[in-house]
Amino acid sequence: MTHPTELTIAGARAALDRREISAVELTRAHLDAIAALNPRLNAYITPTPELAERQAAEADAALARGEGRALTGIPLAIKDLFCTAGTRTTAASRILGNFVPPYESTVTANLLRDGAVFLGKANLDEFAMGSSNTSSAFGAAENPWKRQGEEDTFLVPGGSSGGSAAAVAARLALGATATDTGGSIRQPAAFCGIAGIKPTYGRCSRFGIVAYASSLDQAGPVARTVEDCAILLGSMAGFDPRDSTSADVAVPDFAAAVARGVKGLRIGIPREYRMEGLSPEIDALWQQGMAWLKAEGATLVDISLPHTKYALPTYYIVAPAEASSNLARYDGVRFGLRENGEDLKDLYERTRAAGFGDEVKRRILIGTYVLSAGYYDAYYVKAQQVRALIKRDFDRAWGEVDAILTPATPSAAFGRDEKQDDPVAMYLNDVFTVTANLAGIPGMSVPAGLDAKGLPLGLQILGKPFDEETVFAVGGAIERAAGFNALPTLRAAA
Amino acid sequence: MSLDTATVRRVASLARLRVEEADLPRLEAELNGILGWIEQLQAVDTQGVEPMAGGGAEALRMREDRVTDGGIQEKVLANAPDRADAFFAVPKVVE
């Protein structure tokens, strides 16, 4: 039989239901893989082997009683941004280094309701701010993929959900939760050769997810197949009265949409995404993706999204503004780190200086500045207006097309020491992904090929609000056409 | 618009972030780099465009005005860096 860590979620479901493997065996195989590889990859900040063993035993008992649910016995990694009752939740920050939530996030509660097993809390950029997972206070996570001939070069897994993506790629989990504010699901999925979807804003509850930029944050899954992403999203999604922006809409059968095909679909190709300096390799992959969809019966339509080039600067006003407000709660009084000071203001300032890393501080300062008296209209209101125009570009496109195809990232995974000197160079990683957050629409990254050095590259599918089904249909078609079966250098049972 | 050292110091104080004097020049350069790049937004014609505040299309819901939880004092205080009985403890604020 296939090694347990090589199974897909759908395959593991079938094997568990047929009693070919027990949940305890499946979980132990992953815990062994974590023990062997996590010291190197640092994909998990906090492995939770005792919790996982207990949940796996409960899963076996439920299966024996005939009470199996969609995820009963499926071992997952949980991004350490989701509050988990009784398990330390750090957001990869020193300021939350000892924080143990007394409550469970809605998304993880939904997964537990459906029987999932939690292997541990996955690494990320501090407060989900970054594209490389290098800003984690618990050390960088490593991409399990290596450039051919450069096996010693430490490549980043992308970010912010770098630990989630690295864990799934290296077979240290069958799937993982992640969050995406500007590309934090799709970019690490592309860098690690796996699939990931950011659903429509409002599809998954934000209750219990450590907030970064509340009007952009959205939870979603990463997994090794499009179908596995659909299975996980089906469990994670759903209306939650505890999140005032949660959408009260039915959760469709996402997994059923994966095999639907693209015959008759109109696929938009936005000309503004063919940016100056676009790498020929990325462009070739994009052309290949178009050819695949055309061969499957889709129609390609040239479209224009004229405000695309303003998306990143808009994001770097809106997101820091919301972050500066959200992160005001870390004051050393009610939870988290405290550094004592001469008076209360000094306590706040010393606590926050000691607790936050450089990138978080930069974003708090930018956000505070753009919201401050005299600059609010010139920066913040202006950005909100441009955001409205970006959304309007998409609203108009939906009159002509059913989904949009773009590259996922402007490059393959880069080295840990590259792009670290200039914050703006790092921000450009999200150039293709950030528009979906600003417009609130779903976006998915699917592994579609390798670059000249053997590193994975992804294609992105964007869809209409609450039409993840079409996104999954297009993602499934690309997955079948690409036949992506390359494997990372570092992985369990390798 | 570009930030001078005094503005960086003022913004850091507003944000309740202690910044050492020695770090101010580096921060000033980084923040000006980011703001300079953001400046391109001024080229967009936004005359009459309604600012987009939220991420979703729906208006925020109203909920019934009633107590939905409570009686969880120990949970609320469980992560306190310092507490005195049922209170969060902080340095003396009023002389």
C-alpha cells in the first residue's frame, strides 16, 4: 500500500472507511515524519502529538461506531493564527509567545466537528505579514524544494502561510489551514508545488483568527490536490453569527465541482497582468494554461482590468491602516508579553517594542501615519476609492467571463537572503494575488509546471464572488492537464 | 509627502512603539521608501468615487441586543501578565 503520508485526503478517507488503515496509524505516520523532518524545516512552531494521538483514537472509535464524518481521522496542520482552545497560539510573534486561547476559532471548531486530527500549529510570517515566512519570531520555515544543483541553498516556502505549505508539501500533514490577506495562501502554495484557495470574503468565519487586516483577511485550505482543497473548504466554510462579515449563504458541494470540466466556460485573460519585466518562464506557463483550457472546450477572452497596477500600493495603505488599529490591543495588560515601564505609557511602548518584529513595526507605523490627522484623506480615503475602482474592474469583467486565468507569482521560490533589504521588493511578490483580496473574490493557485531549476510554479484562477465552484472546476481541469507529479527534495518517506 | 525625523518620532509615539534614537534614520528611510512608492495612487482619477470600506458586498447585520455570554472571569484573566484578585494589574496611573 501507498505510504500513509503519500495519501491524498480523498484517498485517506477511502482507506479509513475501508479499514485499510486506522486513524491512529495514519496520525502516527505523520507524527514520525514531523519528528524526523520538522527540526530541519521548522514548518511547525508547536507540534501537538499528544492531542493528535487522542483525537486519532477518538476518530477510530467514531469510525467503529459508524459515525464517521467528512474528515474523521484526517491529520492536518493548523496555521498558528487560528486560536485553538488550550493550545498555545502565537501568530509567530514574541508578543503572543505564551498565549493560550481559552476558546476555539470557528474554522478549527468546524474541522473538529467533522472529525479532523490536529498535528500542530504551523509556522507563518509574524501576524501573517510577509511573503517569505522569514519574519517569524520562531525562525524561518524552509521550503522542502531545492534548486537543481543548489541543494544547500535555503529557499523560502513563501508566506505568510509558509509553514502550512511546507508541511503539506513535505508530507508532514495531508492538508492545512491557512489565511490570505494579500496572497498568503496562494503564493506559498505556488512556491511549494501544492494547491490552495482563498475563498470569497465572508465565506469562512474570521472569529478566533488573529486579525491582521480585517476587510481583507480570509481563511482557506492548502492541500496537495484541488479535490482535497474542496473537501477542506467544505468543512471550514459556513455562516457564523460571531463574525459580523460572515456571509449567510449555503455551502455548496465544492468537491463535486472539481470534475465538472470547463466546456463552454469563458476564461478571461487580463492584459494588465502581462506586466513589464514578466519572466518568459512565467509567461510560457500562462500560455500553456490557456492552451490547456482551450483544448478542454473553454473560450479565451481578452479582458482589461485597468486599475491592476494600483492594487499593491492600495493594499499597502489599507492593510497597514487596519493592522495599526487591530494590533493596538497588544498592550501588555490583558494577555501576552509585558515589559515593565516607569508608567503605563512606558509599559505600552516597551512591551510593543520588545514584542513586535521589524516588519510588523513598519506596518503599524505606516498605518498610524496614513490614518493620522491631515493625511487620512490623502492616503486612506484615496486608497479606499482606488479599491472601489479595482472591484469595479472585476464587476465589469464578470459580464464577459466566468473565471480569470493569471500566473500565481512573478517568480519561483527565492533564497532566504534575497529580497530582504528592500521592503517594496518583497511586497511585489503579491502583485498577481492582491487584487482578489481588495475585490473580495475567490482565487486559487494550482501547481502547473517547473522552472528551469526544477522549482514549482503555479497558475491562478480568479472567480466571481461566491462562485468557488467554477474556480474548482477550472482548477481541476488545469490539474488534470498539467499532470503535475514532481516531488520536493525533502519529504517524509523519501 | 515625505517624513522627517520629528514626524517619525511623533507617529511612533501615537502608535505606542518605543523607538531608540539610533533607529530613527533607518526607519525614516524605510518609511519614505514605502510612502514614495505608494505616491503613485495620486495619479488615479477618483473624482466622485464612493470609498470602499469593507471587504464584503453585504451590509453589516444588526443583532438582537441581548447578553450572549458571561460568567467566564477566570478565562478572561487566564492570560493576564499580572493580576490582583479579579483585576488586571498595571503600574500606578493616578498619584
